[in-house]
Amino acid sequence: KQREFFNEEILFKSDGISNYRIPSLITTNDGTVLAFCNDRKNTLDDHAVNTNLVYARKELNGKWTKPTTLLEREGVLYLIGSAVHDKETNTSFIFVNQKFAKDEFQKLTEEETKELEKQNQIKAKEMGLELGNVQLVSTDNGKTWKSEKVIEEPLVFTHINGKTITAVSFPHGCSHGVQLKH
């Protein structure tokens, strides 16, 4: 008799208000499974004004919890990146980019962009919000989470057309975090 290995379950059911996209899944050392995704409020569109981060967890041989919101604030986009579990330290990470929603899809000049970034930093400080890349960290198999700012140095290079380009990392989309052993 063959044992069933996978059971299909819908963890994040879209209902017109909550529209779940970009899933990511990891397993901790004790077999707890953590599932993450974006909750785009009132739309499936990539240009959603309110995009939150939600997750569910399932302990080994247990049942899935109801989806829980990890990050949610009106007018702020929380764009999901990779989830990773470090087997050596039994630490789970989910990488997220935080930004103000209204700024995401504007076409601005370089000068306008710098001014907007300056204004956004002032607004974010007033709100107690860290803009940019953050990581949520759990050392208790996803029961609790703390947020940490990811400090990254920009990469500056010269494009083939001679223009200087400044690039920073961005944890967009779901890719699978893999821990390598040497």
C-alpha cells in the first residue's frame, strides 16, 4: 500500500478583497512548514495600492493555522522576496521591500526622484517605518517575528553607453532560498 506524500490544501483563498500572490514556502528543523505570500487588497493587479505580507504555519503532523498578517499599513507596499531557513542556527528569514505605494509606478526625473526619496524618508521616520529592504527573522519556528533593516551598499558601474548606473538589491518575487553546505 502506497502512502500519500502530498496533500493539496488551499491556504490563501482569494475572495475579491484579499487576493493572494507570490507564494514562498520553507521548512524549519523540527518539520514546521511556513508559507508566505502577498495579499493584494481589492485587486490582482501588480499596481495594487495596498500589498501586505501574510503567512501560515503548520507544525509537523499538525494543521495549518489561519493566514496571519505579518506586515500591513495603509499606503505601504510590502513586496515579498525569498524565504530562507538556516539549518545551522534554526533561524527563518523572509525578505521584504517596503515602500510607499503611490511612488512605485511614477515616472520621475532623477531630480524629482531624489526629492521624493528625501520627503519619503521624513514621512517614514514620522511613521516609525524603515523603507527599503528588511528581513523578518524568527528563531522559534515562525511563532514570533522581528524586523531588521538590511543594510546594503549600492553597486555603481558604467553602462555600455557610458552612463553611470547605481543599482541596489531588491528582494522582488518568490525565489527559493537555498542553504549551501561545503
